[in-house]
Amino acid sequence: MSLLETKPVLIIGGSGIVGAKAAQILRQLHPDLPIAIGGRDTNRAQNIAEVVGNAFAVKVDLERNDLGQGEGTGYSAVAVFVKDETLNSMKYAQAHGLPYLSVSSGVFEVGPEMALAIRNPGRAPILMASNWLAGAATFPALQVARDFRTIDNITITVVLDEEDMGGPAAFADYQRLTESAPNPLQLKDGHWRWIKGEEATRRYTDIDGTDVEANAYSPLDVLSLATATDAKSVRFDLVYGVSASRRRGNAFSTEIAVETSGDLLTGEKVHQRLDIVHPEGQAPLTALHVALGIERLLGLHGGEPVKPGLYLPDLLMDPEYVVRRMKEFGALFRQS
């Protein structure tokens, strides 16, 4: 796709902390790609647009089927950083045949999005990127999995610093996904189970050796990894509190540990741990993965523009490429 012919990418929630960062990274990756910063406060959105460059502010009303956009308005893709309980943003994308990306749904609440995608299968590519930080744990785990012949267990543990929550929308997502959700979903010995009680907590050794409590959590990573690797067990846990870097007196960071057990291609049985840290917290990684998702949907890297259908991130992007980009944008990797 020629950027000279590309209409603006509409980023709904683009004036928020992570949405604005995604616009900036998208600009860094593709200097000529036009961007529309969508939100309720157009003054704030315009400030972000001026910083991003080749961008403009647009008022978005999620209560309307047309999102409050005029008939002459045209976009090339829609990315949503807020929880759209109306699904009007997705309906708008389908009505106009636009690639759509969302990041705010838990495993327990993807039914409405999936039903809408299944109802209109030929209208638009729908990328459900509600994995942890839009894929920051999934892609490194898949890269590690390529060295295994069979995988017994994948356990991902993430640390979210309490000072790294982000804006109001992110906090609302966290409350909904941790307080309103049913029991977390995990794959255990080949069986999908909603776990609770003592089974939903475990002890975890942080990157600096500190023993902390982790609680089961179920973003879409559990679905991506179970289906992509055929692992017998997949578990995802969240530590919400103090990151290792802040415990040392520095600024907060975001941390991801990927533990993989099974038989390597060589036949050796191993248990490996990969630690990933971004010293600037969760926003840069989330923003990067959304930008890479938009890039792929539009056919700006990795192949032609994506055809209509329902997708998880790992169906569209190569782990090697994503991990390389993660390192380029400041993520630190340590294998043990």
C-alpha cells in the first residue's frame, strides 16, 4: 500500500497516555502515514496531533453508529484504546471495510466482538489484540517455543507497578478485568479450567530474587499460546505492586517472565526462563505492539494488507520481527 494513497489511521483514545505513545511510535515507523487522534476532548487531542505531526484531532462519540464522523470522512484503519461497550467502533469499521484493532477485552468478555465478527465475516479484518501489552508476552514466548519439540508448560508472570497504571481508561480496564471478571482461565494438563481459591495464587521469584505473590489472570495470551504451541498447560499470573527497579530506588519498570518446560528439538528436557524488562514501564511496549498491528493490517510490513477475518496477533506477525522491534524500542531480554 502506498502511503501517498493511505487515508488516516483513526486512533480512538489517541490522546491518552498509551494511545498518544502509539501514535508517536507509528509516526517513527512510518513518517508519512497520516493519523487522526480521536477522543472526546479535541483540544487535548490537537495538542497530541501537533506533537506527532502529519496528524489532526477528531471528536469521537462512541454512542453513535457513525462515531460522529461526517459522510465525507475517510480512514484506513481504526485502533481502539478504550473499552467500547457499544461496539460502535467495530461496527463503523465493518461498515466501511476498515481494519480494526482493540486491546481492552478480557477472555471472559470477547463474546460480543467475536459474534459481530462472525456475523459479518467478509467486511473487515478484526484484530483482537487484548493480549498482555497487546502482545509483549506472547511474541517472546512464541520465539522461545520454536526451540521446543513438545511443550509441557508455559507460565507467564507479569509485574505491573502500582505507579505505572496509566490514565483513567487503563485504570477502569484494570478494575473491570480484576474485580468484575469471573475466575481466571488457564489450560491445565490439556483441560481448560476456570480456577479459583488457593489454585489462583502462587509464589513468584521476581527478577531481583524477591519472593512475591502472583495472582492468576487471563488476557488473550492464554488463547494465543495454547493454540499456537499445543502446550499441555498454559498459565498467566499478575503481580500488582512494586517493580524490582522501584524497589531499588529507581523509576518503575514493567517486567515479564516467560517460563517454558518441555523437550527441545535436540531431545533434551529443560525448564527455561526468559525475563523481559522495559525501564519506562508498560506504555512503550503496549504502544509499540499496537503500532506493529496497525502496520501489519495495512500491509506496510510483512505482506499484503490483511484480508477480512478474525485474528489474534500471532496469526499476523512473525515473533522474530516483533522481538527485534521490542529490543530496538528499549526492552531488555535475559535468558536463564
